[in-house]
Amino acid sequence: MTRRDERATARFVTAALVVLTAINVLNYVDRYVLSAVLPFIETEFGLADRHSGLLGSMFMLTYLLASPLSGYLGDRITRKYLVAGGVFLWSLATIGSGLAPDYGSLVATRALIGVGEACYAVIAPGLIADLYRERYRGRMLAVFYMAIPIGSAIGYLVGGTIGESLGWRWAFALAGAPGMLLALIALGLREPRRGASDDVVDAGPPPAPGASLARLWRTPVWRLVTASMTLSVFSVGGLAFWMPTFLVRTQQMSVEQAGSALGTILVVTGLFGTLTGGFLGDRVSRRWRGGHLLVCGFALCACAPLTAAMPFMPTPSLVLGFGFAALFMLGLTAGPINAALVGCVPAALRSSAVAMNNLTVHLLGDSASPYLLGWISDATDLRVAVALTALPIAASGLMLFPGALRVNRWPAGLRHYPGD
């Protein structure tokens, strides 16, 4: 390869990462603008907390149900078409949320957003793994997943600011519109060859669906990572949905103040926590092969007591301070945990591995947590509901340590984790 070819390849790789990350930012803007404007929707439609929680759970339900099909297709057809189609669909549905005349219509549009986002979320990590060699994947996936807190922050900010000034319907319209442009840009991406950045290319096409599932289940690290992510995502999903309402209800903040405070915290912890975790995971894993999972285990165990104490702090400043520390610890895990996920199977199965991970994580995790936290809030208090999310976070961290020990026992020279 000539120097000119190398520069062109570097530009293509960088451009692809930028586009995929921008789409992921929008992914979470559209997902969490609902949380910011939820108090307005509850007032207009007269909803109880459990009905509001169903809006978040319905999104996750369709998201997880669509993920296996997206993963199957992502291992077999041109992936950029799935990405572009998914972005267009969820953006259109977000705009439709602002036009919903009643609660039932709003539930339907949130369900469509879940379908659209499934077409993207299970494809993108495998694309990035094909763009970057294994020694850089943790930090590049950290850049990609940095979009989670930043997109969530923008969603809170857009929802809080626009909801206060123009009404909650305009917040959905402004959040959904940029997706139309990004869908067109995604069509112009050049598709990398599957396994292009691996040291050894997996031979042959992906196995049949049944064989793919069996291969995933025979991978111990995939099972541990999936179980851990299920527990942590249960808590994170419930917290992300209810925190704006928690600040309004218990700390006497306005909707705009709550959105601005959460948005600022998410941006700072997203930039520094996620990037720090990506670099730290890559660095530790070079010296100790289970380093990615070790970093995640310690970060989650540190996050749990901060989360438990946060809702009982006596002042808004302390509540936000504990929330900042907890979110920083969560941010450390984004790059390393996903590097472990896409690295534990052959390249031909990466979309399926992410898809089945998503199915399990969201089926048993955050598809139910917004509703369950709303139910606990109705029965006791929202402070209690928020504090209880610390228990799954602690369990998710503890179970990663056996996985780190298993990875550290790999035979030298293995490109990906052994399947049995």
C-alpha cells in the first residue's frame, strides 16, 4: 500500500467513526428527550407514574424484539443500508411523537423508535471493530460510546429548554429532524470487509442461526459480559428515565433546571469518564489480558454505593455531586465492556453477538425498569426506587472478576476468546 493509499484509508476510517458516533449521539438524544419533558406529558394526559414508565418500557420492548433480526441481517448484507434505514425510521417516529394526539399514539411512536434504533445499535460496534485493530478498539469504542452521555445530555437540554419555552411537542420535532440528514450521509459510507482489521481472518460465511446461537452460548466471556450488562443496564435505564422527574419532585427544580443540570453532568462525565475508561482498559489489557473486564468490575463496584447514597443527600448540590461521581464510574465501563463483547467471537458473528446481547440485556434489563421504578415509587417513594438501583450495579461489577480471570488464562496467540 502506497503512502497516498494509507492516507486515504486513514481518512475513510476517521470519517466513518465520526459519522457513526454522530448518529449514536442522535440515537440517545431521541431516546431521552422524552425523560426531560415527561412532567409536561404527565400533566397533559393525566398519567400515573406507572403509565409514564410504560413509555420507556415500550421503546425497549420493540428495540429488543427487533435486535435479533437486525443482527442476522447485519452478518449477511451490506450494513450501511440497515444503518441508514434505521436512522430514518426512528427520526420520523420521534417527530411523530410530537404530533401524538393521545397517550396510545405516543406509546405507538415510542415503539417505532425502538425498531429503528435496533437496526443501528447492533450493527455499529461490529463496523468499528472492522475499522480498527484490536489494540485500539477499546479507546475507539469509547469514542463511539461517549455519545451515550453526550446524546442523553443533549436530549435533557433540548427537552428541558424547548419544553419550557415552546412546549414538549416542539422538543420532539427538533430532536428528530437531524436524523433525516444523517441517514443520507450514512448511505455514502464505504463498507469495510468483515474482519478487515483482525490479525487472522475468519474463513467462510456466518453459520446458520441455530449454530450461531450455540456458538455464542459456548463462549463463557460472552455469557458473563451479557449477564453483567443486563444488571447494570436495568439500573441505568431506570435512572436515566426517572432522574429529571426525581430532581423536579424532590429537589424543587424546574424542568429546565433539571435538564440543564443533568445535561452538564452527562457531558463532563461522558467526555472524561468514557475516554479514560477506553484508554485505561486498553492499557491494562496489554499487561493483563483480562484488563478490560477488570477495569469494568472495579468501576461498577465503586459506582454502587454512590448510587445508593445519592437520593438521600440533604441538598441538591450533594445529590448532583454524588450523581456526577456515579456517572463517571459508569462512563469508565463503556469502551472496555464493548471491546470485550465484540472481541469474544469471530468477525462473522459480531452483529449476531451484539444483537443477542441487546436482546438479553434489554429484555431482562431496562425494558422493565422504568415501569418497575414507577411502581415502587407509587408504592413507597421515588427516593427509595432510585436507591434500590444500586443493588444490580454492585452485582454486575462482582461477576466480571471471574470473567477477567478466565480471559487471563487464554493460550498465547489467540485472536478471540475461546468458545468452550
